[in-house]
Amino acid sequence: MSSGLHVVATAGHVDHGKSSLILRLTGIDPDRLAEEKRRGLTIDLGFAWTTLPSGREIGFVDVPGHERFVRTMLAGVGPVRLVLFVVAADEGWKPQSEEHLQIVDLLEADDAVIALTKRDLVDDATLRRRDDEVRGRFASTRLAGAPIVPCSAVTGQGIEDLVAALDAMAERAREPERDGRPRLFIDRAFTIRGSGTVVTGTLTGGELTTGEEAEVLPSGHRARIRSMQTHHRGIDRAAPVSRVAVNLVGTAKDELDRGDVLSVPGAWRPTSLIEGWMRPVRGLAQAISTRGAFKFYAGSAERDARIRLYGSREVAPGGESFVRISLRRPLVVAVGDPFVLRDAGRRATVAGGRVLDVDPPKRPGPDAIDRLRGRIGLQGKALALRLVVERGAVRADDLLPLTGLRSSAAGTVKVAVVEGGWVLAPGFVEAFGQALREALSDHHAAHPLQPGLESGEARAWLARHDARFQDASLAHALIAHLARTGSIAVDGSHLRLPTHHRSTAGRDDADRLVAAVAAGEPTPPSVKDLAATGFGAELLRAACADGRLVRIAPDLVVTPEFLARATETLRELGDQGDITVSAFREALGTSRRFALPILEHFDARGLTKRKGDVRVLREER
């Protein structure tokens, strides 16, 4: 059971009485323009509302019926799920009746009531023929079986039955989503003296609140909601689905267009590239090819478009295809949104379908059809999981604009791994985790004396193997997850396998290195001299890391035993007073070349303090 507010769009051929019927139902004339009243022809969207006998409020979007204004009709009916379809009993089915039904069917409207207007102008036999004709036209659409109500806006005949049918449709209507992303499809923007900019549109998806910051897309302009109205009644909170007028502070009328979306910051991301599924309109006489230009319609927006079909070069009448749609200007759409395509040259509606991807890969790849087929019908967590599986890794903050799932709910995506602001697919983690472990194993084999692979080198290695890791934060997230789960170990700035433990113990080359240094003390060989005799820098670093040698200066290493003796010598001299380089040199039995860097080492350790040409022991030593 549905309650609250509902929005219904009209549809039907020109001059079949849509606006007159709305006036009869609501007491509000939807034709607001002087030219409309002069010509007796609806040329722009009109709006009206009423309260049904059940107490439900219903808003009407009255659309023009003339073929020249189909683009305006699409802007009105695009965001709306309920339809009042109007056919005049005296004229019957007409060309725009057919095109409007094609559009309503392509947009997959949820429900409809059919008003057979001008009942007072025909006899009963004609009325029965019209009823049969209309019923037959609707039979092959998703709205087959919609109630048909004969009525007259002039005499009032059948109006009560029509109101009852509208009330029953509102009763059947599905409850709108109230915890999703708000999306007000703007169809009007104007300025009120003393108030400023006002936009009107149909609100879906979520709520808007007075005082909150809003974002206009695709421009990205920010504004504040000063006040709102529904049906000329001031409100603090607007709920879907409803007609809403929003007074904005911070944006001008000329910065707004029909087809823009008003929402809250960060909820949506405009796109100019879409993938989806499409089918030709019923009765299409020729195949749809990728040649030529098209008009794309979704929500209240219209965009110039080019299409690319997957799996074929054309779609025959009665067929279907997955499609890639390139738009000249970005717009806001969601996965699952219906759309309509019109041939720009012939100005004819040719196809419609559903959006399946709002951020497709730059290159479709050979699996595009399978990828899109797997997205059909997915929403929320299921869509988020599909996105993560497709891409391997998705920023948590991207889930909301791409799938409607808030980043705070990323952890609820089944089997996905959440780490460092990323949502990772298990297969992605396993594949690159295994590759990184193999790289570490190779590194350990080639450099057994190194503590591991530098983390910067590991990130660079990942980036070379997959462009996604050029975003360093993704590499950080993967490494953090592997470390947290014990797949790898992190020691300072190095990565290693948990089983790798560098050690020089028992290595003959390390023993010989230490012996060579000890043999030369108190005037040990320099690092350069050690390298010349075959002791490499890696072995030297490992011996120092293991504590078997101590690096005193870039070109000087000593044994811990010698350093202990030098420390004791230093303390003995310091207890007697100032320490000079010459006194320390003589006491240690070495040369100035070695004595000075050792003293500087003690300075750095905080054992001594230099005063001019002498040193003194620090009080705390």
C-alpha cells in the first residue's frame, strides 16, 4: 500500500483534452503561458495538483501533445513512474498517441490510467470501438490491462470514475525509496523578486532539507536551500516522489538548465559515457545502425549522442542490443535508469532501454557483452559487489556515485575486502598478493642478506605490472592487507616473507669480514679497502645490522669489542679532564685518521661534548 505524495504525467495526442482534463480534476489550469492560452495549445510543461478522496495528494505534470514538442514531453514524463494517458473518443488513436505510448513503454512506466475523453461527443457504439482500439494498442506493452475510463471534461461525465481510478493507481504504487540519494530533475528555473532563484522538478531517490547545502549537476555549482514548497505549501523536508519548488541561495537562473539535477554534494557524478541495454520501439520499420546522430533522453535531460552497438552493426526491429552511448555534454544518470533514443535527423523515437554502467571502461574489451549482461537488474550491494569484481579495486568513496551504496556500508559488500579506503575483490587480492609474494621470494633468493624489498620498490613493482597501482594509495592498501593477514611482514621500510630472517651467523664470508676488520684494529681497513678485497656493501650492511660490526663513519667500521675498548679509554681520559684528539689517539694506539671519526661518533651518541679543540664527558653518560 502506498501513501503520501504521488506524481502523474499526462500523455497523448495534441488537442485530445489533456490540459482541460487536468483543469477539471484540479481546478488549476496547467497552461500557464499567454501563448498557450492564445493558441489553445500546450507548448511547455504545466503543473497542477489535487487531493484524492483517500487523502492522498497527487501532482500532475501536463505535457504537450504536438509532435514538435516531443522533447518537452520527454522532459516531463522522464522522471515520472505513473501516467494518465489521454485519447479523445471522437478522434481515436492518432500519430502522437502512438509515439507517446512508445515513449511511456520504453521508459517502463509502472502504471497508467487511460482517459477516453470527449465522451459527450460520441455515441455508445463509437465509444465501444474506441475502447477496443485503445485496449488493442496497449495489449503488447507493459501497461496492458490499464483501466480505461470514458469521461468528459466539459460535462463532468465519468470524472468521479476517473478520480477513483487515479486513487486506485496511487494505492497500487510502490513505496518510493526514502533513504537513497535525492535527485530533483529540474524542469523549470526562474527568478522571484525578493526571493531569488527558484527551480522546480520531480524529486526522487531521497529527501532534501531546508538549510542544507545543495549541488547542481553537471555544473557542480553549490547553493543553499533557503526554502521549499510542494503544491504551494511551505515545507522543511521534501520527500520522494513529489513535485518540489526549491528557492536557492548562491546560484543564478542563467547557471541552470532544464535537465540539470539538484542533489546533495558527493551523491552523484556526471557522466558523458554510458553503457546500457536497448530495444527498438514497436513498429519500427527499419534497423537501427550506428550511423547518424541521436538524441538521448533520461530524467528531464536531453543530450546529443552517438552510439556503438556491441555484437552487431545494427539492431533489427524486434531485436535488442547492448550499447555504448557517448554524450556531447555530461548528465546525471543512475544504473537502472530508463532512457529513450530519438533519431536526430528524422526526429523520430527509435529505441529505449536501461542504463547498466555510468562509468564504463575506456575500452570495452572483448567481454563487454558478458560484463553488461551480468549487471542486469542489479542495485545497491549487489551492484557494488559486481563493480568491485569487475574492477578488482574500487575506492570506497566511489561506491555512492557509481552504485548508490554509501562508503560507510562498504564493509557490508559480501566477501569484499575493505582496506585503506579501498574495496578489493578477493580474486584481486589473491592474484596480486601471490605475485608480490613471488617477487619477495625472488628478492630474498637474490639478496639473502637484505632485510627485504624496500616498500617504495615494491609499490613501483606493482605499478609496472598493473596500471591501477599507479595510484600509490591502492598499493598501500594491498600491502597493508597482506601484512595484517600475515601474508607478508613489514619491517620498517622493508617488506619480506614471514619466513625470511636475514642473518650472517655461520656465513664464512661474514666471519672473514669481521676477522679482517679485527685484525687491522686499532687502525682497521676502510670500507673502500674492504670492498677492494671482495667484501661487498650488502655483506657489510648485514654484518652491521647483526651487530657484528659498527659503522663509525661512511668509510669506517669497527668491531664492537674495539668500540667498547675505545669507550673505556674515552671515560678514563674524561675523568682526568679535557679530552684532546692527540691524547685519545695515543691512548688508543691509533692514528688521527681513525681517532677523529671515533670521537665524532661519541659526539653523535651524546657521550661527549665538543668545546673548541677539546671534548668533555657529558654529565649523564
